[in-house]
Amino acid sequence: MTAAGSAEPAASATADGTGGSVSPPATGLERGLSNRHIQLIAIGGAIGTGLFLGSGIGIHKAGPSILLVYVVVGAMLFVMMRAMGELLLSNLGYRTFQDFAADYLGEWARFFIGWTYWLCLISIATADMVGVQTYARFWWPDLPGWVPMLVAVAFVLALNLIAVQAFGEAEFWFALIKVVTILGLIVVGLFLIVTSFTAPNGDTASVTHLWDDGGFFPNGFMGFLGGFQIAIFAFAGIELVGTTAAEAKDPEKNLPRAINQVPLRILFFYVLALGVIMCVTPWSEIDPSESPFVALFLLIGLGGAAALINAVVMTSAVSAANSGFFSSSRMAYGLATTRQAPTVFGKLTRTAVPGNALLLSCGVVLLGGSLGLIFDDAFQLVTAVSSILFIFVWSMILASYLVYRRRRPELHAASAYRLRFGVPLTWVVLGFFAFMLVVLGLFEDTRGPLLLTPVWFVILGIAWMLVRRRAGRVAASGGPEGTPRA
């Protein structure tokens, strides 16, 4: 392994995975993200609208068993994250997971995973904009939804256009606000539980709320399964740390630290926080169209605190959109440097930021966010599509890992960040993802998006047929400037 922070791999595989030693040119992106940036970006990727707004939908469907849903999904995604971390650190020339997917699965994988992940991130940012519209109604019920959406998009675009350090700083403070808020909510909730606080509506805070209203599985096994879709969306973006590899200082230390803290974040931000909420607010009284975090303080009669929490969850939505803009622009940039997207998206600004790619993301998110102005169930629709696309991306990462283990066992043996029992665990997670697709087909609100999603892959297949000859010439020549090869 090379010196920390270097973009040159010591050993790598050739494009067909047979091995070799190739030193990629510089990526053009700057390594401007420090350890604190990477740590908080990773946290930001795990906390967003899916938790603050979507958790109400999950609680409504699964009841208290939503806590187990988050544990199961989180455990599966931790395996995926460890596999991704080992792959990224096996070659520091990798900028994102589309690079190792191209190495081990072929250039078609770079195209499919790159554009699909771009759409994934756009869908997250779109859901965030729908969330911003919802949160704004707390204060201004008559304000047109396009106003807060436009302000939020303009703010996030400005942050991303400055420099990667500006993105890192903004996400650091955004994520810190989320962490402090959730910590405060947990402390307040625990105090209410210990003191057996009785709300104005007569409900007394107690841990017995987790089982005394229909049991831990009040809606049965199907209700339990119904909670998985929104839980998958809640974790969408958890892999965001994998798109910061090219812009992270000392990735050999910082990336493992960020990934290894995933289980703790899941237990703290999801299981503990939502468990406290359901102990104070009986699960059956939580409105799926509202944030349960805000509803908790309204229930106990603290309107001022509810307004503060609403401000925080709006900040959280902006933060998640900030991450989505950052990563989607890097995906479009990476595709452009391999001639799999218009070259205009491969141009960098004077601050080494892919400005045109950012403008593309901005325009599409504004278009997608307009769904919230038309459809009442826009949030559920967008999150369902996003969940399905993320399952594909995560599966591609795991497929790359399986090929890596077969073709380059010496890299695995030499790795300082090995995934133990990686191959069997990878197959378990892939089986889980397949089962989740079956589950999504069982419910009316997710069946439609599941049936429509293949249209996206048909479009990608046609597009790939049009660009593969050019992409093949690029791969054969070692890639254009800024393209690492393994």
C-alpha cells in the first residue's frame, strides 16, 4: 500500500482483473476532506429525511417491530460497507465504487452503476425537497411549496460550487446539529420515561408502550415486512463515504474509522431514538405524514421545542440534499471522464469542483421535487423507487467483491482491512436483497415502482449499446486523463 493520501496504487489489477501494475494519472479532484469531515459525512449519510420523516411511515406499518427492522437492515448494510472499504483500500487510485466495479465486472458496470447511483442520489435529494416543503408548512401553511424548495436548492448549490472544503465544512456542521438534536431528544425522552410523565392527552411515558398495544408485532408478520422499504431508504446514502475516497486525506485511516462506526450509529440514531419516541408516544398515535420527532414535543405540550426540532429536521433535509448534490456530481464527473456521459460534465471549475455536473443535479432535483406540489403521496413514491435502485447499487458492490476475492486473493490476504468470512456473508446479504425485492412486490404502495424500475435499466441498456464502442476504446488506451485503471 502506498503512502497515505497518495492516489497511486502499489499493485492493482488490469481492466480484465488479471493483475498487473498500472499507475493511474491524477484524478483532478482534490484530497481536501479531513478525518472530521469524513466522519461527519458518514454520519450525515445515515441520518436524513428517511429517519426524521420516513420513520413515521415505518412505525405506522410495523409498530415497535420497526426497531428490529432497522437492526436487520443495518447489519446487512454493514457487511456491504466493509466489503466496499476493503475494495477501495486495495487500490487508492479508485475514486468511487464505480471504478472497482469497472475493474472486476467490466466497463458496462461502470456505466450501469454510475448512472443508477446518480439517479439514486437525485431521488434522495428529491425526497429531501418534498420533506422541506412538508417542514415549511409547520410555520407557513399557506406558503407555496416551490418557495422553500427553490431557496434550499440554491443554498446547497452555492455551497457545492465553492470548493470541496466548503462542502466538508457545511456537512460537518449540518451533521453535528443532527447528532446534538438526537442526543437531546434521547435525554429528554429518557427523563420523561423515568419520571412517568403524563402528556395532556392522558398518555403516560413508559417502556411498556413497546408491547402493550398489540404486542411487539402489532400488525403481524406482514406489517413487519412492510417496514423494510422505508428502512432501506432511511439507510440510503450510508455508502456516501465511498464516493469521498478521491477527496479524502489519509484514506487508509479515515475510511475504516468511518465505516467501523456504522453499527454504533445504527443503534444510537435509529434503534435508541425511535425506541424512546415510541415509549413516550404510543406507536398507534404517530401520524405517518408527520415527523415523529416533532410530534413528540407537540404531544407533551412543548410547542417551542417542537418548532426547534422542526428547524433541525429541515436542516437535516438540506444536509442530505447537500450530500446528494456532492455525490451525484462526482458520479456524473466520473462518467464524463470515461466518455460515458457528455464531456461537458467532466469540466472542473477553478476550485476543482465539477460545476456543470452540479448544475445538472440541481435542475433534475427541482423537476423531481415538483412532484411534491402535485401528489400527496410523492414522498412514498420517491422513496420506493430510491430503495429499489439502491438495492441494485449495493448488489453491484457485493458482486464486485466476490470477483475481487476470486481473482485477487493475494490482495485480500495482504489487506489491513479484510472482511472476515467475506464470501459467505456477501452471499447472505445478496440473498437478503433478493428477498427484499419479493417483499416490495407484496405491497400495493411499492409494487408499482418495482414494476416500473426495469424501464430504467432498459433505457440504460440501449444507451450502453450506443456508447460501448467508444468506452471500449477509452478502456483499451488506459483511460483518459483522470481515469484510474486497476
